[in-house]
Amino acid sequence: MDQMAKMNMERERLQNFANNGEKVQPTFSAQEMERRLAAIRGYMAERNIDAALFTSYHNICYYSDFLFCYFGRRYGLLVDHNKSTSISAGIDGGQPWRRTFGGNVTYTDWRKDNYFHAVDQLVGGVKRLGIEFDHVNIDLLNQLKAEFPTIEFVDIAYPAQRLRMIKSTEEIEHITKMAKIADIGGAACVEAAKVGVPEHEVALHSTATMVREIAKTWPHAELLDTWTWFQSGINTDGAHNPVTSRKIERGDILSLNCFPMVAGYYVALERTLFAETATAENIRLWEFNCRVHDRGKELLVPGNSCADVAHELNEMYAAEGLLQYRSFGYGHSFGVLCHYYGREGALELREDCETVLEPGMVVSMEPMITIPEGKPGAGGYREHDILVITEDGNRNITGFPYGPEHLIVK
């Protein structure tokens, strides 16, 4: 190949997709997005951090309204004290620019270090760069240090998480609408859950119902990641067990788990059901778990710590001889998170979490016990509501019924 041909084969390291189409209708107002950026910039100013390079799904989405598709490529959001810019792969075309609140830089695949070349265009003069220590792996950290040897890297993951934990009015409105869609998905599960029907058919019906409702509610939204876990019999023993083709049998314990996703925001509805009939021991365990659920919701008020809530509910289970069957924490924060990314771990209702509940937090109550196979009443019992912490208590935004009176399905 001659020199001219080689030159013609060279491609630019960066691409410009600005103005490839128009910016889409955003999920939140410009005022809301500026509020978020002002909050993180305030923290950066206090710590003399010149810029932050966010690399996680949750923080990129939270601060830019852009939810990326990883697929083996790196993404980022560079926030300095004047601007914010998403960093995306050329495979996505102009979608990241159309979605991002702020600017966008797109890098190509033509050289393996083009991502760092894109970052380099944005960090000129930066001495202290915030990165997410809980997301940046050793490989990425080593590459950042090699590419930017004069920059000091400092952790910004926990401060960003702490800011996300208090939801704005717009966020709460968004989450509340989504909770209603989860209720609709729950009704679709109950509609489809019949003896002889496979788990996957119930889940498909629920998910399709929620996606259609999301499309009506947010006609300009990207439709991705909404899903349903519907479990039966032995498959109910874990909260995150995947859907199978197992067919529902009469007397089965069932778990309904509906998860609408809109713009990276996740909500959940989870309920215990039985197929046509339940034994006396099933009913006893189910009703007791519902009592724990009810008491847990009463405890979700300002001033209580996550640990306080967990300890009191532990005592209820212990008094009934069921504490050893408790599966996991009693609830967690809601917002930008999903089953494969994100977690506001500092707001989980666990014995080792001392975070104090504050107005504006959005938290679930979801007690679960799993009775092992072979014991009377075997199966996983789980109820799940989402509550907004208010100045004087909480507001439950989940409306779906629970308990034996409502969910022995025929």
C-alpha cells in the first residue's frame, strides 16, 4: 500500500456528532439538572477539586440524563466548574449528544487509547481530578495514572452518592408516576398467573404492559430495561432468581416482582401470591411477614436510622422464631439504579448502616423470609412498598394490595 493510500485509511480520533438531529425532550427540567451540577460543584469547590470524571452508569445518568450502553467500551462525564461533557463511543452515533444535558465528545475505535485522548481534551490544567473509587477498576486507574501523570486522583463516589440520596421534587414526581406503572405491572401478573402457565409467560405479559404504559406516560422517553421477575415454587427462595419456564402448580407460592425503568430510574413492586390455595402454615407465615412489613413502614420516619429500623424488625422475627430465615436487608434507596448498575449503599435498611432518615429520601420496605424446602410453609415470602420520607413521617407511593385476603389467585 502506498503512502497516499495509507493516509486515506487514517481516521480521526474524535468525531463530532453535535447537531446530528436535535436535542431530545429531557427527562427533567434545565433547572433540575443545573441544581444537581451546582451541588456537586459545591462539593468540588470545598475540596479544591478542579474537575470530576464520572464513569458509572448512575452518575453519568444522574448528572447528564444520558444512559449509556457499555458493550465493552468506556464512557464518561467530565464535570468542571464551568461545563459538563459526556464522553461516548462512535458506535452510538449522535444519540449521546442528543440525550446529554451539556456537551459531548465522541471517540472512535481506530486507536485503542482514543478514550483517553477524548478525556485529555477536557482536563487541560486540571491538578486534582475526582473519580469514582468504587467504580474505577485497577486497570482503568493504572491507565489514568499513565496518561495523566501530573494529576492527583481523589475519590468523589461517596459524596456524589450522598447528594443523590435526597430527591428533588421533580425526582419524587417521576418516581411516583413510575410506582403507579409498577402497580399496573402487578395487576398484569395477577391476570396472567394461572395454574399451568409458565413463569416466563407471566413475566412477558407484565413487562409488555408496563412498557406500553411507559410509552403513553413518557412519549419521548427511551424504552429500555423494564423487566419482570416472576417466580414460583422453589424458585421463590431468592429475591433475584431469574425467570424460568417452570409451570405454575396448584398450591405454589409465587413471587411477583415488577421493575419499570425510565431514564435510568428504577422502581419495584414485589408481592407474595399463592396459586389457588394455601395451607394454614403458609397463611401464618405470610400474615406474619405482612405484619413485619406494616411495622417497618411505620418506622420509616425522619430521625430513625437504618440500623434502628433493622434492629426492631429483627426482634419481631426473633420473637416468632423466624429470624434465621430472614434473607437480606429490609429496604434500600431508590433513584438512578438497576439490577446491573448503581446502588445508594449508604441508605440500606441494615444493621450496619447508621444513616439517619431525612425528608426527601425515597426508601423501600421489603421484609423477606425464606423457609427451606421440606419444612412446612416452604418458600420465599416478600412484600415491597416504596415510601417518600416527609417532614412529619412518610408517604407510601405503592398502591398494590397484599396479603392472603387479596392474592390467592384463581
